[in-house]
Amino acid sequence: MRVATGLCLAGWIGLAAPALAASSSAPAAAAASPEVRARFAAFIARLWPDAEARGISRTTFDAAFAGITGPDPEILSRTRRQGEFGRPVWDYLVGAVSPGRIARGQAEAARLAKTLSAIEARFGVPRWIVLAFWGVESDFGASGGTVPTIRALATLAEAGFRGTLFRDELLAALAILQRGDVTPERMKGSWAGAMGQVQFLPSSVLNHAVDFDGDGHRDIWGSQADALASIAAYLKNLGWDPALSWGYEVILPAGFDLARYRGDIAEFARRGLRRSDGKPLPGAGTGSLFLPGGLGGPVFLITGNFEVIRAYNTADSYALAVGHLADRLAGGPTLAAPWPTKAARLDKAGLEAMQTALRGLGFYAGEADGRAGPKLREAVRQYQIDQGLPADGYATPALLERLRATP
């Protein structure tokens, strides 16, 4: 998810938020040296004036940091681990859209039908999308994380990880405690501070969480109604279009011009694009083609709602998993086209080399971070168009070799 949105950090730290929810213990933090503990205590002391300026009482502040005497070394070690940037999308989908998860989600849909209907009516976000987020983020509330949030955020903030991001999130977490939405003991989540059944960062709880069950608390940890409604509220706030799906698996007609990969959905239909399930494409809206496995795999026509999903987590694999899981929960079919599981593909180092080469030719302006996201996809497409190649936007070893051979 984009850090700027203040949600879960899985999009740039690791891929699946529940996988971040390892336990963290007070004894581990207490093992820090006296110098480290003194530095940590000084950081907490310097935090107090800013907390007080935000309306946080001394009682709330002291209760939040009770027993936290030093940084958590396990959390610090996780900041040095590499995320699974090179994991192919089809491997991620196997776990994210498993038969077991589909069955559990459909059971939850039946059990919570009345609540989901009310959420749909209020926010205009389909229940299947809301359930899919809930399923991917915390396995329908079963794994919201066990790491104390204040300890995690204080550790990351004091270390200066990601600049001032975690200091700001720590202050936001204190504001949540001041509001009384949760106690310090119940405020738990992932090692990176994403919390509860929805894996919101504290700033997103403040900006988007809702009290849907009417008990006076925005409880994304213990209230399923609040958790589900908060997902829907967030998506609505980001611009979810209730008239469109997130996207559609499509079949490309022979000779289809991939260079014209963005435009009106109705125009795509006039150019011969068809949904793989035989249903008609919508007559309005805009979309773009997305080929996460290249021309050898499934092809999707994605809408602006796909980008709304990506705001929750910037990984393409995550957004595709949420969308496809929503479709499957609603009774939709499996993907029609097979994935190119045997085809050669680039690892993280190869993707970095691709980014560097494209940047040298003026097609890529971002950091060479080894992430196969929208920026790299667009750069690859523009290079392919320039070279007269099929513009699927997919970075392959063969394309990298071509770039390396360019004078």
C-alpha cells in the first residue's frame, strides 16, 4: 500500500500483511545495552511535547509507554530483510485465493449478510471486495497481528526508519489511545505498525475508520462490523466507482494493437476485446490492459478501481489477488488463461538491471529498486512501442538482453 495513504506497509516491506504479524516480546527489548536504553528513553522524552500539542494527556502517554524500556531488536532485524519482490504473481495467488479461503469467505458472507448489506448501502462498495480485503489482510479476522503497536512504532521511529513516517504514526497511535478506541494492551498488529483485522496504520484509523456498530469506539481489532465498514469507508474515500468492477479477464483478438492499451472500455469492445467469461464489457468507463505474466498469461482490462485497491497495497500481485478473490467469493470462475509458470523470468537483480537500462535510455525515471510495479511496466511498454515490439509491459530476460545489446 502506498505509504502516503497511511495504511498497511506491506506494499514496500513485504507482500502479505498477515505474514508480518510475528510476535515481539518485552524481554527481548529489555536486553538492550544501557546506552541503547538511555538513547531510547531520551527519544520518548523528546516526543512528549509534540504529543501534548496534539491533545494527548500525560496519563495516556505514560500508560502507552509503560514497560517499554528499549527498542525491540527483532523489529530492527526485520527492517534489514528483503521483501519478496521477485515472487511471481501466480505463486502469490495460490495462497491468497485458495479454495479454503474462498469457502471461509462465502461462509462469512452468509453469516454477516445483514451487516454487509448495510455497509454496501452506506458506502457503495461491493461486499465481495470488502470481504476480499478482510480475507487477504487478516484471514477474516483470524490473524490481525500480535506485536504491541506502540513498541513497534517507537522502535522504528527512534531508529529513523523511513524518515519521520513512523514518528508521525506513533503520535497518531497515541491519539487513538487518547480517544479511547482501544487500550494499549489491545492495540496490536504487525511489526511495522499495521493494526487489527484491516491492517490499518494509525493515521488511517484516525482518517478513515468508522464506528459502524454504534458502541462509541472505532474498533478495528475486535468489532467485525467496524473492521468491514472501515475498509469500505477507506475505499469510498479513495474514489471507488460503484458502477465498475476492479477489472475483467479478457481475450485479445488476433492482431490486437497493444500499443493502444488505455482508453474507453466501449472502444476496447469495438476493437474486439471480449471478457473470458462471455459476459459483456460495461458500456461506460475507462480502462487499461494489464498483462502480469506477459502475452503468455492471463490478460486483464483494469479500471480505476484497481488503482484504488493498489492504494491499500501498491503490489500488483496484492491488487490482483483482492480483485480475483472478490470475484471468486461472488461465484465467479477461475482464470481462463494459464500462467506461464515455466517461462524464464527476471529476479530482483534482473529487474534492477532492467530499470537501470531503461533509465539510461530515458524511458524510466524512478529508483532502480527491483520492483515490477506500474512505473516499470509503463517504461517497458514505452520501450516496446519505440522498438516496434508487442507492448505487453512485461519485463523478461530476453528484453533485458536486448537492452544490454543496445549501443
